[in-house]
Amino acid sequence: MDSKDIKLIIDGKRLDGRGFEDLRPIKMRVGVLKRADGSCYLEMGKNKVVAAVFGPREVHPRHLADPIKAVVRYRYNMAPFSVEERKRPGPDRRSVEISKVSREAIEAIVMKELFPRSGIDIFVEVLQADAGSRTACLNAASVALVDAGVPMKGMISSVAVAKVDDVLVLDPMKEEDNYGQADIPFAFFIRNDRIESIALLQMDGRVSKEEFVQALEMAKRGAMKIYEMQKEAIKTKYIMESEGEVNEIE
Ligand code: CDP
């Protein structure tokens, strides 16, 4: 079937019943992994991801250490069973690219200069993917960094906007990503409850200048909602901890 034959907007609603500017349901749980310094399990629609942060700690191999700041490493990895067609295990071009742009986004918020000669390692594992997995991972990683107690200038909140059937929609799911006209993942650096700058911006497909400006505004509103959920998830962990409960998944 030609992608033009697939209708993604029916009677003003998306295929999963969402309005144009609705996020998928989001769930977060902080501190789920015992061995990591900080961790977060996150669901964004059908995406299921887990982020684990280690450090600041000694860098291995040692020659990678930087005498004036911490080295931040970010590994995005998809489980072979996370997608419909089995994904060959190990890194590929896509995961290397996602790891690079995500690391650059995270580096904007980490106070690396406080930890010379050390390393901060962020691992994100995609257990189930349904479009927007890089945005889900960034949201989880940002929360896991807070959980690890890594000093940061702010938070990263991330969401994509897509163009489907000639309209812009927030947080596209798989069908919209596959058959849409454009997909634009954004991540924002948020400080003091305000968006400070764009930390990640990619684009697949084409949109007009006006559409891009609209997409940016839509993504900003979406990211602010996610940011509030990230803060809430972190608070929940500390409340549970103060009551002697553990937030690990049993
Ligand atoms: O996940 P994200 O939107 O950040 O990245 P993408 O490269 O635009 O991939 C979109 C979606 O395609 C993923 O979320 C997966 O659901 C799917 N995909 C897949 O089925 N098999 C792959 N090897 C890679 C991606």
C-alpha cells in the first residue's frame, strides 16, 4: 500500500484517538536499579526504556580522561526484541548517531567542570520501541542523572513533532512516524522552570518555515508538560525513600 493511501487523521483525531497536541501517556519510576548510581524506567506510549547512570567515577580506559572536566558517555541501545523485526544486537549507524546527539544534549546540562579526570556514563536501553525512543531515552536519562546526584544546570525534556496528513502532531507514534511527511525530534534545556535553549533538533522529511515555527512552539509546550512529570517522579522517589520504601521494581 502506498503511504499516501494511509489516513492518519480521521474526523480530526489521530489513529489512537489523540488530539493534535496530546502527548502519549507517560509513566516514570526513579531509582529502579540497585547497582546504578541513578536510574529511571520510563514509558512514553508504547516505548519502554530504562536509563542507568554511573559516576562521576574513574574513567576507563584512563587515557580518555580529561584533566579539566568530566567525560560524559551516552550509549543508546535497542534490545533485539524491542522492535517488530528482530534487531541485530550491537551498535549500528542509527544507534551511534542517536548516542552522539543525545550525549551532546546531555552535555549541555551536566556541570562537567566540577569533576576533572572523571567520567559519567549513561546507558539507555530500549526494551520496546514505538517511535520517539530517542526522546523517551533522553527524558529517562535526565531523570536518572538527577537520581545519581550529578550536579546539573537544569533538565532535558524531549519530545518530537510530526507532520501527518498536512497537520502538525505532537509526540508521534509508530504509524505517524512511518507514514507521516516529517518527524522532528526536539530536546530542550530547561532551567528555573523555563526553556533556556534547544539541546537537540533533528529533522526527517520537509516542513515549511511557518510549520517549523509552529512545530517548535508545540514541542516547547509538550516538553514543559514532560518536565513537570519528571520533577514529580523525582519528588515521588524522595517521598518514598523518606518513608523507608524502595522504588525498585520487584
Ligand atoms: O525511535 P526514534 O523515533 O527516536 O528513532 P527512529 O529512527 O525515527 O525510529 C522510529 C521507530 O522505528 C522506532 O521507535 C522503532 O519503533 C522503529 N524501528 C524499528 O522498527 N527497527 C529498527 N531497527 C529501528 C527503528
